[in-house]
Amino acid sequence: MLVASNVFMTFAWYGHFKLQEMKISTGWPLILIILLSWGIAFFEYCLSIPANRIGSRLNGGPFTLVQLKVIQEVISLAVFTVIITFLFKGESFHWNHFAAFACLILAVFFVFVHD
């Protein structure tokens, strides 16, 4: 559910750039772009909120809120990377981006290390 929600989130946040690149939304007022993004984000919320409730220890799940947040951020970055790689050919990744990704993976490791 978190992966699917992040697909919607990525399109809500960055999809309007692809529409602009394709000359679909050229000339649209900003408010229309915002409303389109909110419409897409609605589906992101329909998936992410239940996923977080199911996964949270507060509701019998296996993860703390901090763990859920770190997991969500790594999933978000992974989904973003895949979508940007396939949809935005002008964007490229450099060594420092991969170093940042490695740091996030280390963040996941550290958030699951128990005292």
C-alpha cells in the first residue's frame, strides 16, 4: 500500500511537469495545477493512511511511528527514482545522489537497531 500511495504522491507532486513537457498543461493557471495535484493526492491518502494505521504498533502493527516514517521516506525515494528515470529523460543521477540513497538505507538500518 505504501508503494502504491507513493506512486500517486509522485505523480501529484511532479506529474504536472510531465504534462507541461508534453504541452498538455501549458497555459493552465496555477490553481488548476494545484487542484489536479490535490485530486491525485486524494488517492495517495486513501492508501497511505490505512497502510500507516495497519503498520503502526498503536494499532497492533509491527512498526513504531519513527520506523514507519523512515520506511515511507525510503519507499518514496525509490518510487521517485524509478518514475523520474522513465518519465523524465533529461534528469540524471550522479554519485552524490547515490551516496544520499546509501545514507537513507543506513537510516533504515539504524532506526531498526534496538537499544
